[in-house]
Amino acid sequence: MNEIKFYSGEQIPLELHKVRVVQKIQMVPIERRLEALQEGMFNTYRLTTKDVFIDMLTDSGTNALSDKQLAAMMQADDAYAGSQSFFRLKQAVEDVLGKKYYLPVHQGRAAENIISYAYVKKGNLIPMNYRFSTLLAHITQHGGKIIELLYDEAYVIDSTHPFKGNINIEKLEEVIQIHGAENVPYIRMEASTNLIGGQPFSIQNLRDVRAIADKYNIRLVLDASLLGENAYLVIQREEEFKESTLPEVIQTMTGLADIVYFSARKLSSSRGGGICTNNTDIYKELSPLIPLFEGFLTYGGISVREMESMAVGLYETIDETMISQSLSFIAYLVNALDANGVPMVKPAGVLGAHLNAMEICKHIPQKEYPAASLAAALYLVSGIRGMERGTMSSQRDEDGNEPCADMELVRLAVPRRVFTLSQIKYVVDRVTWLYENRELIDGLRFVEEPPMFRSFMGGLEPVSDWPQKLLNKFREDFGDSL
Ligand code: F0G
């Protein structure tokens, strides 16, 4: 895409949309933010949006809706079976993702549940580029195990490798040979690999996976929740595709997979999900599970209005000006923070900027959750809500041991077309201040630790009185600013 250049030479992303519906947000003073943190037990998931100024927790279900999506919702056809809203959505899935069978589910993890229920048996191994947390829980529920096979460079946080989401092909083959192809129900590839900082894989890598899948007769499953952005980055970074269009790249990717599933909360900026395939056997194996877990085959737990919005959202996924908006804001944010010396995941990826808490808070041991501590500290000094992506988001193993995560990240999600550039500049300002005062941040410990998904609802407390010290320093430097 041609970018618009400024006469001044300044390089800033220019919004290619206008704002016609707005939502007011407010900033509460830092003293209230400290109380809110205490009430929410230092877990950013437990804050209420009344206390949040810039909500960067996630892009899931929080992307801006377009005028066309809102308009489409008005023509929803309410019917338990055979709704026209479903058929419009099914057509959009076929047009955009190139798959003729579409099974609706209420959100992404429901697709993970159904695929795991159908294919994962005790003792199975599922190789993948990297896990997503809900997926790991579903696979382990069914007695399966996962193995993550990224190349080493993916773990080098500031390496500028363009495709850190690539799966290690040599290791993939080795794992299948050792474990036996009959124990590997599928290989999973996740577009724009979320938990390593929203990093894409290349089409060449996906082709290599396809060749292995064919050689050993194993299914290939693609998590397409962040497919549009991965495809956009393929056009930017993979020589062979630099002249290709977004629809071509998307269908090249989905064409290599037997099963494509997605969270529509991300892919099409609406609330729903889906599983799609061109394989009649797979369709027959999975379709009875939709009424069992989700709802009738023509709604799958999604409201008809959301189905209409999803159909339009899917077509908008192939609009470069839409799909590149959050990417250009993320790149701006990452580059500005990088220029200020703040350790970040690089290159700038998808869905958000990722702070490297392992480096920023290297004085905090992993068992005291440096990423969760940094996320709490950032909220305190700014009202910006990010998400911990580290040891606190990991689950304990069968023996109750707590594995330390490979990376300790704080994700600052940039949902599509939601924030303005001055809000992003505010984020740069406060993160930079916090980085310069990082020694004041200390660790957290659990006081309430749920057995599963502890990062969602777990309660923590600070190991020292560091939040008060940080507040005092803020007042010293910012006077009576909010
Ligand atoms: N797959 C990926 C790659 C995801 O990022 C998510 C959700 C899911 C599956 C599950 O989908 O939430 O609709 O059930 N990611 C959200 C996030 C929660 O904040 O990154 P879901």
C-alpha cells in the first residue's frame, strides 16, 4: 500500500477513517487508581472500566465496528433454524476464507473445544508453532499434550527476524517420527502467534508444514484469529508475495490447511467464531458437536445480529486500509518506545506492542511475576490497562509445579481504529517515565490462586509497599496531574 507522506517529513500513521460514534472515557486520579488496584487485587483483569483510561487489555471484541457492520445488524433474520443471516455469513466465509463448510461457534475457544473433543485422545501429542492459553487447557482436558516448535530466534526478543512465528520444520518431522504419526491427530499453526508478541509465519513455512502433514497423513489445523494481519505482513516481508493482494494471500494460507478455525472477536471485529473446511469427512465428524455444545447448526450460539456484523467484518478483513491501521499504530508505538530505550518485542508485530518485562524488571524474580507487576505499575501511573503475558498466565503442571514462562511480556493491545494518535503518544510518555523509574517496581504474590486460568481471576498482593513509593514519585514529578 502507498503510504501518505507529510511535507514536513514527519513519519506518522494517518487515519483513513473518520469517527462518527464516540464513547466518553475518564481518568481518575492516581490515588483512586491505587485503591482500584487494591480492590482488584493487583490483577488488571479485575479492574472495572470506570477506573481505566486507555484500555489496552485486548483487541478481542474491542475493535471499532464500521458503519456497514452496524447497518447490517439491522437486517438480522431471527430464526432458530435456516436464518438468512447464517447463509450470508456462510457465503462470506466461502468468499474470504475459501472454505465451503462453515460451523458456527460462539467464540474461538469453543472451536478449540470441538476440535479437541473430536480428535484429541489420551497420550496424543499436538505439535504447534506456539500455544494459546485456552487451547492448551482444552488439549490437556482431553489427555493430550502439546509441543511448541519455534526456531530459536523467536525467543530472542529483539531479533529482527521477520517471521518469528515459523515452526521448526526439522524438529517437527523428528517429533512425529519419535512419537509416531498415529499419535499426532493434527499439527496446529497459529497466524500472528499471539503469546510471543503477535509474530507472523511465512507462507513458505506453512507450505513446508503441509508437505510434512501430507507425508505422514496428519491433519493441518490453522488458527486464523489473526489471519488478516499475518497475511498483510506476508505481503510486506515475503519476497514472493510482494505483488500479491490480501485476498490472494489469505486464500493461499487457508488453502494449505484442512481445518481453519477462528475467534471472530478478532478476525472480523464481531462476537462469534467458526470452524471451516472443504473436507466432507471432517465436516461430518465435527458438525454433530455444534448442537451438543453451541446451538443449532445455523447459529452456533451467536446472535443473528452478530452474524450479520461478522459477515461484513470478514469482507472488511481484506481491505488493506482497515487491516493495516492497528499495525501502523503498533509500529509507531514500538518505534517510539524503542527510541526511548524501552525494551520491547521487535519487530513490531500484530495486535499490540509488547514490553519486555524480563528485562525492564530484571530485579524481580520470575516467581514474583515481573510482567504482572509491570502491568499493575503501569496502570497505577497512567490509567493504561495492559495484560500480563508471562508466568502468571502459565498453568501449573500435573504435580503442582509452577513453570517459568519463556517470556515475561506486558501486552498493550491496540484494537483496530479505536485510539487516536495523541492517546498513543500519552502511552509512549507514561511507559517511558515508568521505565526510567523501574527500580521502584517490586514483585507480587498470589493470595487467591484459582486452579485453572489463574491469570484471569487470581488475586495478588505486592511483596513490599512499592505501589505507594511509585505514587509518591509520580506526585513529585507530575505535581497535581491526573
Ligand atoms: N486463538 C487465538 C490466537 C487467540 O488470540 C484467542 C483469543 C483465541 C484463540 C480464543 O478466542 O477469546 O474468542 O475464545 N485471544 C484473546 C486475547 C482472548 O486477548 O488475545 P476467544
